[in-house]
Amino acid sequence: MYVADLHLHSKYSRATSRNMEPRALARVARRKGVHLLGTGDVLHPAYRQELKEILREKGNGVYEYDGVDFLLTTETSHVFSQNGKLRKIHLVLLFPDFDTVDRVARKLESLGGNLTADGRPTFGLSVVDMLDLLFSVNEEVLVIPAHAWTPWFSLFGSRSGFDSPEEALGPFLEKVPAIETGLSSDPPMNWRVSALDRFVLVSNSDAHSPDKIGREANVFSEPVDFYELRRILFDHDRQRFLFTIEFFPEEGKYHYDGHRSCGVRFHPRETRQHRGLCPVCGRPLTVGVLYRVEQLADRPEGYIPPGAIPYRHLVPLKEILADVLGVGPNTKKVAQVYETALRHLGPELEILLRVPEADLERWLGPKVARAIVQVRRGEVQVEPGYDGVYGTVRVAPPRESPNQGTLF
């Protein structure tokens, strides 16, 4: 099992931890059981120089620090007008080497791009113009539309996106092999839209602090380098790409519709009943991912396309421990049990995915062991997120009542 988290940020991005740099990232990745990380923010000049000094080149686009592999990655933001509408889209870019990054950076700077203002730089280039620039430098650059359903900055965003991949990607449609589902959607939601069958669905943490690494990720059968990853995505290789690790999508902060300032959270059915307006302030609601998926879906719930990559829903171990112990996830009590778990059972993702229940019970006790197994089965209670507010996931009490509701 080789786990890759390819979309995260550095300390040079806004609203990120000062610990988002290779030393801390590698340390946390080992504890989480993540083997391959995106560097994030590689277009930022200062961070790129730090990466050149600290990373050791392994070959084929892979760099290493302290036992963890890295690929050169960044997220870019694009704000532009197309067909009379303002568009705002984020892209995840993966580069095969520093030379390609340097050449892309020079081209962007020659067009007036400011690469020092933010680790995730913003450009007025359309997606088509950006792809044209990237592929003119190196046709092997990997481009993945980021968190494809988020309302404000995404391919299908309700406030700023498109209604089809063709509309956004134009002549470069065939050169984009994958899209990122984002925290507020999961593969079953995306499978309802037949236009996405051409893409592999990938999942990444979009982490702004080290502790969030691996909350979503991609699991391969064995180590991959840049070129093998590229081949796997273009070939939809299910033998090598085993599954994605997913949030329960309800936990994402844009799953339902609503208004954070008004405390209004609606299922799409309720949004339609209120004609898309907030009953408190009367302004348009922020339409979430579930509503947007239903707008574009041409398949029923439960449809699985042939050849689809499997997925696994998980809840971070500290959140499970906090729920069982009845304390906050950042408390000393949770930290003590978490360290015991890692010391005796291995990295976090191994514990959540593969450690047998008997071993969990031996070291963590029956309640924690039962909670981890319940999460593996999808037996959780979820309060959906909306308008920038994360949802919450609770571990359902086992067999508390014959009518005890669960998500699935």
C-alpha cells in the first residue's frame, strides 16, 4: 500500500501553518502512513529555492526528504471572464522537474504574474490559456482541476464554474486525465455525471496544516514516480490505482446549501422550496456541492461506471478518539491514546484501514476498536457542512436501538 497526497500548501500560502515545510511535512507523513507528498507552492520563488536545497533527487520526477517521497506541485487560481460570465477556478499542477518549474515561472512572470504574493498565485489567464502555456513548456505537466465542485473556485462551482468539462478545458480536454473530488464530494456523487467518465477521480487533503495530511489521499499497489503516475491516470489503471481515501462528503464545508451568518442549512430539496433564498435575510443561499451535483447529474444515485476506481470513507483517528473519549481532538488525553496507537500498531492510515479488530482492542480497548470498525463499515452519524462550515461526524453507538440511524 503506497499512499499519495498530492495537493497541499506551504507556509507561503495565505491562512496556512508556519510548519508547512518539508521537515514537518515528512515527519507527519511518516506518522500518518503517507509515502508520497506534493510539495505544494513550488512556483513561489523563495519556497522553490528552499526545496532545491533540501530535497534529494531520486529520479523520474521523485524527490526525497527524510524517508518521504515528494513530487513538485502547486495550486493556481484563475479569475477570468468567459462567455460573459466571471469564472474562478483552481488547478493542481504536477511538474516532472525543477527545470520545467523554472521555465513555467519565467513565462508567467513575463505576462505580469506575481509569484511572490501568495503560495497559490492568482492569474487572469483562462484555463485554456494556462494549459496552452504549460504544454508549450512541457507537454508532460499534469493538470488536475482542484476540488471540482466547491461553489466559489472550481470547475463546476455553482458561483463561478462551468456546466461541462468541454466548456472549461476546450481543445485540451484530452490532456487532462483526472479531476479532484474535493472534501465535499465523493466518487458516488461524481459517478452520477456521465461527462466525468473520461476522468480518473483523485482525492487529496488540500492541507493547510501538517495534521491535515492524508485526510484524503490516493492508494497505489506499489511506489510510483511522476511518469508512472501520469501513465496510471491516463490509462485508468485499476491494477495499480487501488482506491481513494475520502472524507464522508457531508463533513466537507460546502456539502449542503445555506448561509453561515444566518445559521441556515438546507438540503437541496429545502433550497428549492425556498426558491434559493435565505428565509432569514432574503439573499441568495450559497448553493453547495450536493445541489450542484443534482443539477448536472444524468444518472440515478447508486450508479457505478464500469472500471471505476474504488474508494474508502475514513474519519481521522484523533476525531474517533475524541468522540469515544468525550473530549476535544486536541486534548492531552487524545494525544496520549494516539501516541499509544502509533507506537504499538503502526501509522494512522494502517490503523484505520487494516489493523485487525483484535489488535485494536488489545492496545486501545473495546470501545475505540469498535468505533474504528464502525467507521470502516460506514456506521456513522453526520451533520452536513454548509457555506464554509465543516460538518461533523459522530461514531454511532453500536446496536443502541433497533432503529438507530446511520449514514448507510
